[in-house]
Amino acid sequence: MDSDLADLYGVTTRALNQAVKRNAYRFPGDFAFVLKSQELAVLRSQNVIAKKRRGGRRISPYVFTEHGAIMAANILRSKKAVHMSVYIVRAFVKLREMVSGNRKLVAKLAELEQRIDKQDRILVDIVQVMQKLVQPSPFKKKRRLGFYKN
């Protein structure tokens, strides 16, 4: 959110929003956007943000994606913004590495699950065959051949 990013860059929220408005062409919809009133209501209920009548925000805040956060650092002129933009780039690179590692792990787990499913089916088949072998014969006992006394 704009207020969080402003704190991070060492500027006021007002200064950040003014810079974003002046450079609106640098912030397409996938870099930054304004929260809708419904989204703002949910945010207020979750984070206990003050209502308008109690001195809270009068306009919906800007929300920035990773690219928007870096672009905001580029349009601000504070030294802290420059340092933080480098930090943000490194953080997002690390985050992507972690996500790609998780994807590989998910793929390996899926492969392992398929193997286990196949082995489970084979084990079930083996157990069924063994149960058939252990069960008594369904045929009646045949009489012995030959002569015998009652």
C-alpha cells in the first residue's frame, strides 16, 4: 500500500501519491492500482483502519506490485528510496528463487505420489491373490475311492 511504501522510502504518503500522479504513465494497471471501495471496506475491517469520519483516509490508497514498488523508488528523489529499491529487487529475486524451488518440490511430490499409487495397486493385487490361496477350497470333500465300511 502507498502508506507502507512511503514509510519504507522515507517520504510522506502525500509525497509518494503526488509523484505517482505526476508520473502516471510509468504506472500501468499491472504496476499500481487504486483499491475499490469494496476492497477498502474489507481492508478496514481486517486492519482496523480509521473510518473517514474519524480522521482516516479520504481517498482509496494506491497498491503497488513488485514492479510498481521499484518504479516508485525510481521517481522519488530520496537516498533511502534508492537504497530500498536495490533491497526490494534483491528480495523479489530471492522470493522467485524460493517459489521455483517449491515448484520443483511439488513436481517431485506428485511424481512420488504416482509411484506410490502404482505400487499400492500392485500390493493390493498381491494380497488378493494370497487371500485366495489361503482360503479353504470351495469344493466339497470328495469321497475316497475304493471300498470302505460305514
